[in-house]
Amino acid sequence: LGAVHFMKDQTSEAIAAFEKSLAIRPNYAAASNLGTLLYFIGEFQRSADSFRQALTLEKGSYQVWGNLAAALDR
């Protein structure tokens, strides 16, 4: 659901959906997607926090490591 809102440019709804998903059960996809969304709206610290959460769930994701580096570089 978060991805649908994201693609429809419904930022606040997308953030709420990803956060609800993470509250129900921490999962890599929601954490990574939330990090990406937060990055695009300029919330770099929150973005980095979401990427860190994604990496606790899947440490080998080179894409998320790169996304984390980009968020920290801002």
C-alpha cells in the first residue's frame, strides 16, 4: 500500500503506510522504501535511520548500503 501511495505522489499516506507496516512487523521492504521516500523529501536523518533498520534485517544489500551512504552525505 505504501508503494502505491508513493507512486501516486501521496507522500504523507505513503509514510503512514510504511510506518504501519513496520509497526506490525519489521520488514526489509518497508524500511528500505520508507528510507527512499524520506530521502526524496529531504528528511535525510530519518532516511538514514530507515536504511539502518533495513540493514539490520538484510545486511548484504549493497543498494541499501549505498543509499545509507548517500543519506549520511547530505
